[in-house]
Amino acid sequence: MTDFAVATKQIKTLALKAGATVVGVADAAAFDVHAPVKHRPADLLPGARTVVVVGGAQPRAGDWVATSPWLLSTMGTTERIQGVGRRVAQAIESELGYYALFVPPGTASGDTPFLSLMLAAELAGLGTRSLAGPVLNRDHGFMYWSAVITTAPLEVDPPDAAPACPAPPCREMWEREGTTPCLRVCPIDAGGCLGGRLEHDRPVRTAYDAGRCNTRVHTHWVGGFQKVLEETLNEPDRERRKMLVYGDFMTRTLWAITYSSTNIAQCFECMRVCPAAHGLKEMR
Amino acid sequence: MTVTETVKAVGLRAGARVVGVASAEAFRAGVPEGYRPEDILPGARSVVVAGGDGPTAGAWRSADHRVMEITGYDLRENVAIHAMCDHIERELGHYAVQAPSLPVHGHEPPMSMMHAAELAGLGSRSFAAHIILNPEYGLLYYAALITTLPLEPSPPLAEPACPHPGCVAMYKRIGTTPCLRVCPACLSGTMQNARIETSTYDREKCHSRAQTYGIGSFQKALLALVDEQDKARRHDIIYSDFFTKSVESLGFFRDSIAQCFECMRVCPVGRKYRKLQ
Amino acid sequence: MTFFRLDPELYARHKDEVLRLCNSFQTIERRGLSDKEIAARLGLDERTVTEIRVIAERDSYPLDEWERAIAFKRKACADWAALALKRPELKEP
């Protein structure tokens, strides 16, 4: 007879040893209220009971203060958390004898993921949504997530009661100027992606242009390739076609597609200015 | 152990073959503005460089050149860099970033790993495509980190790795070296007093060899495709071995990294490590 | 702001000079110039120089050169194996 309190601790210890910074467990049924059909744990793994979520592989302190725009966008570390998720899935099956499904980090179709990893992180008590959008952990800030759906009835963690956003400097800035760092760096009213406000010390997002955000987070990616390919095919002049196919945008986009593991995310500006995104440890 | 030695030990344990250190200041002399460590990480003091192994000795012996086109190297020097970055930030409380080394505008990366390896005392430029040869191991692949942590710079190489004594003797005899002889299309050079006197390298021709199937070949074939009016010829291009392999190399990036080793195959530096049973 | 497109005539006018000054054709005793340095020398803006250089890198050789590359490697590797492994039957005719 499995002691699931012990089993949960065992899996969490393994996850942290494998490189996760944080680990939590969500109730699979809790997704039903928030997630659309076909994107809930039981849609992916019949009989799903819990979802183990690991967070980590976040940009280093040095990455956030770097002045080169190429650093975060070409030397990304998001994939380092995927290996942890896989190890957790394998451990659940081999050591506990329950089904485990590592949630694929890609998209099911278009831009829709199999399961929202941000929602999983929230439900596992690992963070809360920020005004800018990403889920922030109170201690470590912005992180990357991986999730494992399982039929094992592990012990569930409660949602995080104290949100990281808004951070105290943001509250002060809102009082003073009616904006926050993330809203100021990328305002939807001035060609950016974000709109919102702070209300009773809570972030309220009123607007988010996902399409525009995509052109920034995935500037050099499948969508950009499709766009420049279309321009090329529609260009009647042979020399101008060459300018597009050999040009800087196409070349960089092909590099990013090829070295996708480190080029996954290409815009961090809302998180760069966020006082809650970089973790608590001071560097020299 | 000094701080520098512990950082190096972390890198070696994580799979680097060699680890060296250069001061961030040392980059100012030979590097244009915008491409120096301080342009990437404000307050940068040191650059730690890890060199990783290339193909195994067995791979070098294959008569099928496609083997090494696909299995060129395994990027472990990057793993060593991440291990050292984590150590520097978590244990030593200083900023550390992996130096961005992927090309971002054409062939050009934000920072030269070759130059970093030279300044960190890990190797010197050779006749062969100006590849940095480590005097002990020959061809290695390099990655670097930039940090605000002050570390002890490694001494520069006492003697350049190239030319090897065997190449000096060959040059005296027949006026060429193994690498210059095998690839006159990309390379040319002269020697004087057992030192490189002149050396040229046609990087664009080399690109067609070192990255035969990759981003460049895909662009070349794509342009041919969009310019082709004839439907049947378009079909032939799309399903050709060349275009198929080009697309594959986009999907499996390891296929596209390094695809020509002919100048290194004939290079005597580090060859003793390729003689096994 | 529209998508940056290089005028083919501007490209044709400057490509050889840009290639000469950058890192495409290297000599060991001097480094290639950065796009910013080339721009200052040619009186162009940096973005334009970057675009010219990137296109010119790819345009340096025709697709035929890739076919020659495949043949070169096949022969060089086989010939080396024939000699170093003492297997003359591997040598390409």
C-alpha cells in the first residue's frame, strides 16, 4: 500500500536533485474550470489525478543585466527544465508504478499548447500571473516550467496565497505615475503588447496583443519564415527576390529555427524591467 | 585551491577537455567595439573559455565523410560553461553569462570564441582556416562565459601550435604543408623560420564545405526553387537529395554544425590521441 | 516602419568592397572590419552594410560550388583512408 505523502516527497526530492528550482503538485481536476476541452490533464492522460510541475532553468542574474540584445535571445536556457520533467515522468512510472505523461513543450496546433504550463504552475502553488503575463514565483521570479500528468494520487499543494506581482516598487510607481515598469516598456496604446492597471493591490490586465507579442517573442521563427517566404514568392523581380532569400532576416530566422533549443524566446523586455522577475539573490 | 582553480575544476568535471581564462580587458586590442565582453556584460572582468573534444578517434577513421558531417561534435564545452556559470553565480555571488556565440547577422556572432580561446592561452591560429589549435589536443571546440568575477588570466602559449615540426620539415622539402596541400581552394600560406609568414582563408568557399547542408544550402536551393518556372524542375529540386538533406539539417541542428574536416584530418597536431587499437 | 528591403542596385554597387573589408576573405595578420567600421568608411548606415554583407556572403559562390564541395570531401576522405589505413581499394578513381 503506497504512502502517497512519502511518495510525493520522494518525487519532489528527485526533481530538485535533477535540477528543478521549485516543484509542486496540482490537482488534475482543478484545470477543468480554467482550461478548454482537449487541453485538460484527463484529455491527455485518461485517469489523470495529479500534475507534477517543476520550475527552473531561469535566466541568470548576469543574463538580466547584460546589455547585448543577443544574449537572452540566442543563449536561452529554457530547455534545461525539460530534462527534469522527463526524469520525473520516468521516476513516477518506474518507482511508483503509476502512469506518467511528460507534457510536450511544443504546440498541439497553431500556437496552442497541449496543456497550459503557466496554469499548471499556478495550480501547483508555484507562482501567480503577473500584469505582464508570465507566472512569477515569489522567491525566484521568472522561470521556465515543465509538467508531468500522472494517475498517481500525489499530495496536492495549495495555490500561492501571496502573489509576486505587483512588487512594492511597482505599487509606488503606480501611485506616482499611473503606470508600472512592464506597462511603460511595452504599452499597447503606443505599439506595444500590454494594457492594465493595479486595483486594490492586484494586477488587472485589460489588454494583451498576443499577435504582436508573438512577433517579438518569436521574431525569428516559423511565423517570420512564413512571412518572408510569402514576400519572396510574391516578388516579381528576380534580384529583389535574392535580397529577401539571402537577407539578414531570413538568414537569422533560419539560424533560430535550426538552433531552436536556445532561440525559443526572443523578447524579455517586460521581464527585464520587472522588479519581481529576477529572484532575490544579489550579485556583484 | 584558488578561486580560479575551483572554477576551472568545475568546468573540467563537467566535460571540458581544457579550460583557460582571459581578462576582459585583453579583448580591447583586437576586437571592434560592440563585440567585446564588456559590451555584453557590464562590469565584465574575466572570460573563461572551455575547449571540448571534436569527433572521436574512430569517427576520424571512417572512409565515409558523411559520418563526421553528422556526428561532428557534441557541444559538451557548452555544458561545461553552464556548470561554471551556475557555480560562479550560486556559490561565488558574481554575475556570469554564457557568451553568445551563434551567428546573428550572416556569419557573424556577437563574440568570437576563437579569439577568446587564443587570449585564454588555449591555442593559436593555424594555416588551416585559422582554426585555433591546442598544442596538445589539436582541434577543439570552444565556448566561453563572461563574468564580473576577477580571475587569474592564463598565460599565453609559449610556442604556437602551428606549424608542427613535421609541417616545418615538409615545407622545407616541398614548399607546402598537409593542410595547404589538401585544400588549396580555401587555403594558402607561406612559412618562414618555422613560423607562419602569410596565411589566407576563403571563408565563403569553406562555408560550402564546412556547412554543405545547412542554413546556407537551404537558402541557395530555395532561391533556385523560387526562380524556377518549370514545374517538373521545381519538383526535382524539392525532392532532390541536396534539398532533403538541407531541410534535415535545419531540423536536426547537429547535422549542420561542422561538415568538413579535411584540413584537420591531415593535421599532425594532437594526432597521437587518434591512434587507438 | 516597413520591412527592411535592400535595393539591388545599392547591393551591386557596394558588395565587393564590403566583402573585401569584412571577415569573408581573411589574412592572418589583420582582422576584418565590423559593419559599423565599414559603414563609416563607405559613408553608409550600419544597417545597410549588415544587409549587404549578409547577402554578399551567401552570394559569393553559386550553387555549383556546393556540388564541388560534396565531391571534394568524398574524394579527400576516401584518399586519406586509402593511405592512412593502407586500404588502396578505398581510393577514388
